[in-house]
Amino acid sequence: MTMTSKTSKIPKIPQKIKKIKIEFLSHKPLETYQFGGFLIDLLKMESVFNRSEAQIISLIGNLGAGKTELMKGIAQKLKLKDRITSPTFVIMKQFKIPRQQRFNNFKYLWHIDIYRLQSFSELESLGFKELMADKSNLIFIEWGDKIKKYLPKNTWQIKFKIINKNTRLLQLDYEKSFIN
């Protein structure tokens, strides 16, 4: 089944999916935040995972498009106690997912911002290849389009488009089959 949605309401999640294409119109930061919770619900579907490495979600959008707001919603859904801020200056932040919130063997949430990096080798020097190889990692990468050719095929992509001061179009796209 393919999941396609173009709405400003959080869609229902079918039991089995092979492709995902969702366009979500967010009229305020709170709705982008709530979409983060929806994304975790979608990731919790065990049937979508047949993986031997980390799950990576690439967040693509201009400054101020809502990427960090989405991450705040994800953190809330996972009941993380840490304050979520953009990791632009520290590059990578690791959060331990509380035991009762873990799913699909994920133990760590990584929030990575590669905006300031000039090359993939800079990210490699921070141990990124090891992070990608560890299936206990759920990794969100802001500006992931800068390193697209280095990311695994099972990478999800969310594009953020600024429509106006408050409105954003979030496009979740995953065109590969989840089930090998």
C-alpha cells in the first residue's frame, strides 16, 4: 500500500505501507510540533523496519522553516527531558530515549545540523559513519540534502517550504520499499 496525503490534518496511519508521500500544511508552529509526534507514530510501525543500520530522516529547508520545531515535537512524543535547540554550533546532539518510550530497538535520538560543515569528511571525523552503522540510533539531520549521496537508501526525507510568515508545507517522501 502507498500512503499519500495532502492535508492540514494529521492523517491516519494504515497498517502496512510500502511508500509514503505526505504533504502537510502547517499554519502555525504548534502544528509543525504536532507533526513531529505523528512522525514518531509512523516510525513506530514495526512493519516498516527491516534494517541493519540506523534509521535516518533528512530534514531539508531554509533557516526558520520549522526543522527545530519539528524536533521539539519529536522530543515531546518521546518524553525527552532535555531542552531541544538547533545544534548548529555543536553539530551533533545525542539524547537517550527513555526505556518506556523505546521502539524498534532505538535507544538514542541524534539531532544533527550540518549547515556549517563544508564537507562530508568533517562529519566523518565526528564518528558519523559509526552512528549510521548502529541500528539503535534514530538520526535526524538538518540540511541532509548536503550529504544526500552518502546517506543510506532507507533514508526518509522531509522538505520544509515556507509559504508565508506562519505557514509551512512539510513534504514527507519515502519512495523505496520498506520491506525487502
